[in-house]
Amino acid sequence: MGNHNFALTESERLAALADLAILDSGDEREFDAITRMVAAVLGVSSAAVSLIDRDRQWFKSRQGIDFRETPRDVAFCDQVVERRAPLVILDTLEDETFRTNPLVTGDPHIRFYAGAPLYLRSGHCIGSLCALDGAPRSHFPDANILFLEELAQVVSELIEARRARYQAHIAAQVVASTTDAVIAANHAGKIVYWNEAAAHMFGHSAKTAIGRDVTEFIPDGLDQDYSPPCETASDEEPARAPTPSKELTGVRQDGATFPIELAPAPWGDEANGGFASVVRDISARKKLRAERDSSRTFLKAVVANLPSMLYVKDSETQRYLLLNKKAADMIGRPAMHMIGKDDDELFPEQGDRYKQNDRDAISGGMPRQTETEFERDNGERVNIRTTRVLIDGPDRPGQYLLGLSEDVTEIRRSEADRWRLSRYDILTGLLNRASFLERVDQLINDAEPFALLNIDLDRFKSVNDQFGHVMGDEVLKLIGQRLSIIADEHSEIARIGGDEFVCLLTGDNLRSRALRISGNLIESIFAPISVGGITAHIGASIGVVLHPKDGDTIETLRQNSDLAMYRAKQEAKRQPCFFDDQMDAAERDRRTLETHLRAAVDTDEIDVAYQPIIEARSGDIIGFEALARWTQIDRGPVSPDLFIALAEDCGLIEQLGEQVLRKACRDACSWPASIKVAVNLSPRQFYSGHLVETILTVLEETGLPAERLQLEVTENLVIQNAHEAFAQLQQLRDIGIRISIDDFGIGYSSLSYFQRFTFDTVKIDKSFVSEIEGSQAAKAIVTAVVGLARQLSMAVVAEGVETAEQQKMLEDLGCTHLQGFLFSQPIAREEISHIVSASRKTASSEVRASAIQRTPILRNLPMKSNLAPFNTPVAVSKR
């Protein structure tokens, strides 16, 4: 649908809502009873009757909700109005549309939502009846949805009835305040109603007129010369045409007579009823007639220029009597060529269907709406929605059939577009995530075997980083085309994420077909992709699961296909990986370890060991690096590589990092004031935005001066989150904390980082130190780093020093500080004071010795620590 027509449709809906006169009205018992019922029956904390205005969501009734309205753009119910269908969100945090909604992330923290649309008889959807809760649901039965829809229908009827009462009240006010006299008398001719205008016209107040015979004021009476039946029209019979007005004589209080015009109408029934009439003084008849003629001309102009197609037919012959200009334009023929003819003559191929629609409306006696596809004379096909109404004429009841039609072609096209968008990925044209999940759910319910190929693109992020997201999208389009070409007739391809695709196979020989198609897909994706003047080289990793062998739920199959895909990515053999029990066992082992790690972090059981950092020139210990250590009861010592990576993956790293930082700062307070403590930071500790606040709090609690704390970050942090990382690091450096870049040289560093941020220390990775004796390249890299650091006034720490020869070469190259097993393994905090004391005595006796002659000062110290050593010291980061 184009923007113009969409605006018209939305404006009509808003007009229908405004016509209800319900917005900003007070609380009403009927609506409040329904929201209480919804909350009680569905077991939710909140329920509401929500109406969607132009820019806001307003609650006519609310249960358990503190606010009266919200902006429309955050309203869940706006989605119900847009979809015109019930909406259920079991867990808003799992829903891509609502997980960042302020009503989810903030008060009232909505986690579950269910809403059913509120429809008017006109077809407009004005809002929803909704149920909300602060806790997610695992399921929401169809019976609950049906219950919500049925109550929504009750709410809609209450709203319509409220409008009817409102209109009746208005009518009563109009009658009471109209300038025309309104008089009603019973069958005995006694006046029972007399409005203020009648009092003014006849000179008698209602108090003096009611109860008197109407002939005292209108000598001919209200029903003189009339014999219409008193009963109202039944559902089976059309109502009798209104009685034509008559000119009679009225008598004022002073006896003067004046011409009046009235049209009596029966009210009530034979037992309790009579006649009522609107009485008008027609002394200025000519003027009134001119006004009526003017009104008639205006009405004709309105009908002729209505923006909707309007026609009138004779209900017996079904021949056209009237067509307005819009009708003639829509059909494509002049009105004069159609008047007097029926649909058989005008539209031979479709006439029978049109005439049957007319007959249905005539026989039913009630307004009837139909929608048909109409082909204009020029061959254009349009969708026409027509409302047919039977109306009385001067000759007989139900003499005319009035048709009011509108072109809904754009609406239907828009609905088709929305359906297509809801089912297919807009970028690639493949099935989208929702369609894929629906299809898999259907296959599982039908107990049908299938294979699921989980396809993840390799190196796609580098395409986006190097060429931009526009080119990245073009690459994804071509990937989608290649996947579609390779898939066979019993397979379906879907894009379920940024660079994630799935292939769903049904039919026979699933395993062999999955192997063949996966291989073809991998080879196709590995082929160079040329688009927009660039050539991209990417690959694919595919994990395969079979239903029901590898799982009988969507969640299990997706989890197992992810495991297989990750295994395929790790092995990097350009081959698909089928899920097996070993992967499942590995995942169970990982989950068990995660459970133990959570418990260890919750009870603050992670230990901290310390490895000395030596000043090369003097041999003094100038600081210790804090290293996390965990000994699990059943497993024994757990490698930091394993448990720290696990902490990052499962969201524990922020809590673990704070615990290690607090212990390190507390321990450092007991050391000599000249000795610093270095603590590693994980890149993920920067994501929450609370890192600076946490570090300041720990320093305040422990009393450690900021100048004695050194924080070590990896190159990986900078490459992932440069802008945000530098901002937080600068805040920390401004208060005196020293910042070191760790493991330098093994990541994807850019020298431009040193222009954007002033690091205090650069640590050369142990991989270069271990090869420095035999590798000219390693030696050259160390020389370059030392030179760069010297120019930028940075200290240089060489990690992993294990031999005296490495020590000498590093000192000769200009490394200012050394660290490694040559000097000490990581030790427990209880050993720090002993190590520091021994270091100072040794350094004092050898301070004038050359670096090459000096024996490492800690090498022969006794190791009393009960901490299990690891060959690779790892702190709180994924190293």
C-alpha cells in the first residue's frame, strides 16, 4: 500500500475511534469487571482495555497498571491493531521486536503479553483486550486465546452499546433544546410530552399543557386523516415509509392561529402508545422551501462527488437507476450507458455473481457486505468491497437497493505484502526465522523425519568490516541465490539471522542427501563472490541433525545443530559435521562445569595467585600480576583457559572479575607501598558500562591507592569495542590507575591505537619470548616493540621468561621489566612477604652486578604455595 492510501485508512480508523467519544472518559464498572476477570482467569498480574489513538495507547480500563497511557510506539497493543489478529509473546526477552522495549527493560518489566483485537461493526480495529505479567510463560493454550477473543468481542459490544446510549442521550438533549416543537399524545389524544420549543411556540408551559387534549392547541389533532399502524416494523418486514407531512393550524395562548407543518409518527403499541410529531411554524414557508431546495441541490452534489462508488438499483428488476461519477470512473463507462440495464447485460462473464449478491442482500433485508474482483474494460483488475442496503421508496417498502463500493485493491496488495514480509526474509527472499520455526514445529507434530542443516558463514564479519554493510548485504543476497540453486525439490532454505542460514530436508535418504547437499553448499560458498567491484572470499561451516534421532523438540534440535556446526568450524575441514552422542556428552560436561563454576563464584571460592614482575635494571620486584585459580572438588585444578572462557560465555565474568579485583587490592594493601598489583580485565567487563564504578568502589572499600593498581587489557578488547573501551580506560587513567596492553603482537592491533590512547605499559607476548633465541623474526618484533615503547615513554614487560639466555637478550634489547618461571611460578598470597623480603636482600647485594651476571633473585626460593601451578598463567581474561 502506498503511503497516501495507508494514511487514509489510518485516518478512517482514528475517525471511527473518535466517533465513539470514549477516549479520556472516566472509569466504568462494566469494563473494569472484564479486566478483573481476565486477570483472575488467566492468572496474570495485569489486564487492560487498550485503545490505540494517533500517538498514544490509552487504557479505558486497567487492572494492576499504575499509568493511564503510554506512547503508541512502545505499545504492545499497537502490534495487535496492525496485525488485526491476536498476539501472544511468551517471553518478551526472547522476542526480537520487544526485548529492548522500555516497558520490558524498565517498569513495569513486562515478560508475558497476550492481546486480542477489538473490532467495531464497521470493521475498524481500535485496540485490544490484553493480559500482561512480569513473569514469562512456557505456553499459552489455545483455549486461553479463545477466551481472550470472546471477551474482546464483549468489550467491543459494550463500546458500541455505550455509543448508542451516548447518541440516545444526545438525541434527548437535541429534542429538549431544538427550536422545533416536539409534541407527543397518547391514543386518547392527551398530551404526554411537550418540549421547551412547544412552550415558546404555543405560549403554554409543559406544566400547563401536559394532560390536556391536543386539539386545544392543534384542532385537527396529531392523527387526523392518518391511519398508520402503531406497531413497529418486524425483522421480517421492512419498516413503513414515513408519513408525509401535512399543513395544519395551531392555536396560541391568546387564541391567535398560525400555520404549522407536522408529520405524526406512531410510538409504542396499541396498549401503550400514540402519536408524536415535530411541529414547525411555517409562516415563512417560501423561505423554508428555498432552504430545502438549496439543501436538495447540495445533497445531489454530495452524492455526485462522493469519493466512494455509489449506485441505486430497482430491487425487483435489479436494473441501475443511478450511478455517481466515482462509480462511472471505477467501472470505466459513462453512467448513461449503464442506467436501465442489469449486470447480465453489462458484465456477461460476472453478471450472475453480482446479481446473486444483490438477491442475498434483498432477501436478508439487512445491510450486506461482499468483496469481489472486478475487471475493468481496460483489462485492469481491482478489488471492490461493496455494502448493499435495502431502502424504502415512495411506491413500496424496500423499493431500492443502494450500493456503496470502495476500491480496496491497495489494501489487499498491502496485506499480501505484509504477509510476504511476515513469511520471507526481505533481503534474500528466503523463508525467514518465523516461517522456518513454524515449518519445523509442523513436521515435529506430524512425527515426520527430516534433516536440519545449520549453515554459518565464516569470515563474513571481515567482509562487513572491510567493505561495509551495503556490500555485506549484496554478498548475502548472492549466498541466498547459491543456496536456493543447490537445494533439491524436497528442501527449504531459510535465513534465520545475520549470516546464519538453515536448510530443511524432508523425504527419503536424509543422511546421504544431507551429506551431499552440505558438501555442495560448502563448495559453492567457498567459491569467490564478486559483487560491486569487490571480490569476497568466505566459507561455511555446517552442522547437521536428524529428526527424531537427534532430538524431538525445536530447542533440542537447534542446540544440537549448533554443537555440530561449532565442531565443523573448529575442525575447518570444509566438511559438514553430523551431531553425535560425544558432542552431547561434551555439552553435558560443559553444563555441569558451568553449574559448579556458578556455585564457586556465588560463594567466592575462586583463589588468586600472584606472579612477580621484575625490574630488569635493579632486579627488584616492582609488582605482582593477579591470576585466577580454581580447584574443583571432583575435578581438581581447572585450567584458567577453560573456566575463564566459560565464565565469559555464561555471563559470570563481570562478577568473577570483581571478586578477583577485590581480593588483589585487599592483598596488595599489606605489601610495601612501592609494589603494585596488576589485574587483567576481560573485554566483556566493559560491555555493562559499570566497570569504572565497580573499580572505584573496590578501591574505596579496600583502601588501595589508585596509583598502585595496574589494569591489563588485551588487543582483542580494543579491536572489538575501541570507542567505548578508550572512554572507560581514560576515566580510570585520570584517577591514577596505570593501563597496560597485554599479549601485544598476537592480535589485530593497529598502531593508530597508540595515537588515540596513552598506555603506560606494553607486555610482549610469551610466544615471541620463547622463540627469541632462535628466531630472527621474533627478535625483530621485540626490538620494534621496545623502540616504539621508548618513543612513547611506555614501559616494556616481557612475559614467559624461562631461561637466563632469554633474560640477557631481552635486557640487551631494552625490555624494562621481566616476568616468568625463571623468577617464580604463581604463588599464594601468604608467600608474598617472604618473597619480597628475599628479593630486596638479594637485589641489594647484587645491585651493581651486570644483568648478565645476576642470578635470578627468586629462582631458588622455597615454594610453599598449595596452589596448583599451570604452565600458562591466566588472569581474568580469555588469553
